Amino acid sequence: MKISAMNVKITFQENKTNIDKIGNHINEWRDYYTCHATVTGENGTEEFTAGEIVENIDIAFTVRYCKKVVAVTSTNFRIVFNNELYDIVLIDHFSYKNQAVKFKCQKVRR
């Protein structure tokens, strides 16, 4: 894996549940880990749904293997890249060779 290709910085955010003073449960996204990554496949498609045009952007981030990255799951984490939010759809560990991890993501609709 070429380290020079990892030229963008991404942040993994973790979804945590906090309890306020009166006992309400509040979901919050907190920064978990920041690292450099390689970005691939930023192709988008548009579709006409319910009277509006919706863009679907699929993107993949490849990062170096480390213990913090291995703990990332697709249900409790998301990725922030260029101030845009991406949900993790699939995690590829490259045959568990402990060199790199690839995250296939989809842009979050707001």
C-alpha cells in the first residue's frame, strides 16, 4: 500500500447515548478517531423520487490497519470528509492481513 496515496484526512464519529439532568436519552455524534485515507469511487447518480431529485454518492475510504480502525462498525460509526457526512455501508478487511481496511460509504441525506 502506498502511503503517499493517503492524502486526505477523515474523521470517524461514534454515536453515543447521553442522559441529561432529567433523565432524557440524547444521541450525540462524537469524534472517535482521525487519520489519513485514500478516496476512491466518488461517482454519483441522481434519481427522481417523490417529486425531487436525490443524489446518491458512493465513495470508499482506505485507511491503514490499527486497533481503533478495527473497532469501527457500520452501525455505530460514520465518517466525516470535507465537512460532509457518510454512512458506512460495508467494511472490507482485505482478507484479514492486518495492512489496510476499506470502508464503502454513502453520503448522508439531510
